[in-house]
Amino acid sequence: MKLVNFKFRHKLNTIIGGDAHNFCYQCGACVGDCPAALYSPAFNPRNILLEALLGDEESLVGPDSVIWDCTNCNTCYERCPQAVRPVEVIIALKNISFEKGTNPPGVKSILDSVKESGRTVKPSSLSDRRRKELGLKEISIVPLEELKKLLE
């Protein structure tokens, strides 16, 4: 029998958006239209919220956690009748995972790209040419100094 890990629950409560898990009554509405749950049998926002209620730290923020399958589409947010905002709880869990260093390696490279260019994917000459062909504006320059201040 597993005991509730109140220490981890308290930690999750201190992260912006993380405290909403306390209001989940496990109705399952968050699962119905979830694209990640549709394509990943292991991903289930209802189960993630249950594990958060139990404070199952290892499952939620350990290596290979299923939280990284979340697409952050906000469907669960819109469907929840209790306004739990499961996606925000999952983002809070991702932040804890990143602090612990248990995030997938690709996450670090995306963060590095944002710090260097202000974008998750650096524009290429191909994207510039394609935008021109489609009649789109050139990609604007990201004010990196402002971004660095925000990231501090």
C-alpha cells in the first residue's frame, strides 16, 4: 500500500498552476478529446491528476515520465467541469522535472535554442524563401535582450 506523499504535493502546490490538482474529483472529462491520450496508450490526464493527488513523485517527474507526451493543446482545460486546468498541472510537473534534470534531452536543446534565437526552431533560408513565395512577411527579429531579462 502506497502512502500519500504530502511533501511532493506541497511542492507541486508551490508551482504556478500546480495547486489546481487539489480540486480534481476524477470525472475523466479531460480524457475524452485529448489527442495525446488518443495516440499514446500510456498517457491519460485523469491518471496524471490522480498520481498528483497521491503525490507519486517518481511516476510524475521521474525519468521517462508520461507527462512529456502532453501536447499542451488545452482541450482538458476546456472540458474540465471543475476548472482544474489539467494542462497547467502538467506544465507545473514538467517544470519540476526540468529542475530535477529528469526531462528528456530534447527539452534542453529546445530551451537552448530559445535562449540563443528566441525561437524553438531557428528559421532557415528555406523557410525565408517559402514565406516569400506564399506572400508572407519576413520573420521578425526577436528582441533577445528583453527575452533574457524575462528568463532571469
